[in-house]
Amino acid sequence: MWCAAPPGFRNMMLDPTGWGPTRLDAIDDLMDHPIFQRLARANGWERPGLRDFLEVDAPQEIEVGFMDYQAKAPNPRAAPPRQTFKLVTNS
């Protein structure tokens, strides 16, 4: 899972983010975010492309959990598998 963030990204509660299975999907999702569009207009940003983003490691404290719902799980008490995401930001 990829996450795209704008310049000056602080955290997911304060800043817009875009999500997707690929870098481009995450960037496109960010471009569609109304708050990002407002920031882009206010700051005179042109529409960024893939080259404008920098891939960075996700902060250690962030994990995205995914649960696979199966009719007959082998061990219902087992923890669901976790997958971390990649963060791309154009800072």
C-alpha cells in the first residue's frame, strides 16, 4: 500500500494524503483530495508528477492492518497479518 503526502507533511490527522496499491494511484488519490487542491491553489503549485515525489520509509509507529475474512479460519484467535505502507512525499 502506498501513501502520497504534500510538502510539509506533519501527520495524517492534519494533512491530506492519497492512498493506492501503486505510487501513481496514491499520487492521483492525493491530487483528488479537496484539501490538497486548496493548498495547491493557495501556494501556486503546478500538478506534480512522479518525479516530484520522494520515496521515504514509513515512520515506525505507523502500521496499516488488513484482515482477511475467511469462512473457516484455521485459528480465529491469530492476529491478522500486517502490512506497512510506503510513503511518497514531494517535500
